[in-house]
Amino acid sequence: MNDPTAEPAIRASAAGRQFRGNWALHDCEFDLPPGRIAALVGPNGAGKSTLFHLLTGLLRPSCGEIRVFGAAPGSRAARTRTAFVSQDKPLYPQFTVADMLAVGRRLSPHHWDQAKAERIVGDGEIPLSARIGTLSGGKRTRVALALAFGKQADLLLLDEPLADLDPLVRHEVTGLLMAEAADCGITVVISSHVLPELENVCDHVLLLQGGRIRLAGDTQDLREAYTRLTGRADPDTPDGLPRGADRGAVVHATTTGRQLTALVRNAPGSSRPAGADERWITRAPSLEELLLAHLRSGPRSAPTATTAGHETEAAA
């Protein structure tokens, strides 16, 4: 059970990063409670890698503030508690697996768990004598995760770790990630474009679009805050929505033939949206449906739901 009074693993307060006059991230505001597995999602260029680099201290905010367990990213206190696996997994191809684990041990001498790192490698049937350059993409990913878990960090940042893996290996690596995270009780932030797989892994979501956090919170709370409406488009309204529907609560709607499908925010204090009657099929959206609807609605129109369940309109 997560302690709501615990210090956030990550806190972003009006954080932004500018490159040559352009904002890669702007006005990012969110808390990530400790012990969560969070999906960081968004289109290419949304600012996901920039956010990772701010969290690791590789970049500094142009404005605002980011804290990792209360410490500034890049400080000694934050570095010892953070592990980062970037998308290109920069391992030395000429090194053996044993050499790479030795590098990890030297970089984290006071926290390194050699037995765990060797177990993760061994479970993937990877010889310690194998050279990194001869390994498949899946095995290189496993070595990179062995280095991250061997560090015994409290926060694990994974930038598209599954991007170059086939479905079978993705399933294997995802299982490894879930098992190790549950065993260690660590906080994980994982970015991925494979939305259906995230639903089975993550209990928190951070949606980035246009350099802003558009949605943030517990996945179950967010799903329960919205309803997916499906039914025959109302011929008496120009948009096909029910006459009494709150148009301002509609995130995204599509019409195919005579059928309309819409994602709508529920009315305050209700588990249903305003204006939805028995003619409409209603259900909670999947995580994929929720995220896709917000992405399709455009960067200016969607609300940002916080971990407390409140919503505020995104800045234009």
C-alpha cells in the first residue's frame, strides 16, 4: 500500500527546458508517489527524453524546479538513488558481460548487488564471457537492466527500453521488470509507444504532449473519471451527441456511419457523464482508449487530471 503522506519520488514544479528559444518542456507540474510504475507516454517530440535528462541531471531546467526524493537531480543524493536506461542502451560492445558488471560495481561501490545482477543475466542464459557486441537486442536490454537493478536504485528511468525488441522478448523483459520492481518496491518511469502493454504493467500515467503534462495520475482513478459512450448518433444534434450532453466534458468523439463513440469526463460526483441515458452503451475506457482520445483531441483542449483527482484546463 502506497503511503499518501510519503515524499514524492519525483516532484516537478512549473519546470521547463528551452533550446535555442524553443520550449521542449514547459510548465510541467506533477507529483509521482514512491513505489509506482508510471507510464510516460506521448508522441515523438513531446519532450519525454528531455524530461528523463532533467531527472538524471544531464540537463538543468530553464525555469521551475524538479526534485528526486527531495534532492536536485545530478546531486550526489539523487544520483545514488537513480538508475537510467536510455533508448540506445550505451554498453561497450567490445566488453564482455562480466566487464560491464564490473563497471557497474565500480560506479556504485557502496550499493552494488553483484548477485542480483548476475542472476538477471543468468536467467536470460547470457554467458558472463559473451561480448556485448555479439548479443541480440533483447539480451543487451537484459544486461542494461541488470546494471540498473544491480545499482539498487530507488528510482528506475527507462527510455523506450522495449522499442527494438520482438513481441516475445518484450513480454519476457516486461515480466522481468515487473518482478524486480515488485521485489524491490522501487519507483519506475517507463516510456513506450506500445500502449496495450503498458496497461498490464503500469499503475500511474504521465501523458506529455506539446511539451506539457496533459494527464497525470493513478490509472484506475483516471479510467473511473471518464466514460466511453457508444450509440447511434443523435440526428437532432449537429454533433450527434445526446442533447443533454455537456460538450465541454467531451475529450474526443468520432462518428462512423450512424454510430458515435466518445470519451467524456464524468459529471462531478457521478460515475456517468451528463446527458447519457439508457440508449447509450457506457463503460470505463481502457488505458489505451483514454490516452489515444487525449492525444487525438489536440494539445490545447484536454484537461490535466492530478493524482488527487482534480482537473484544470491545460494552458493554451
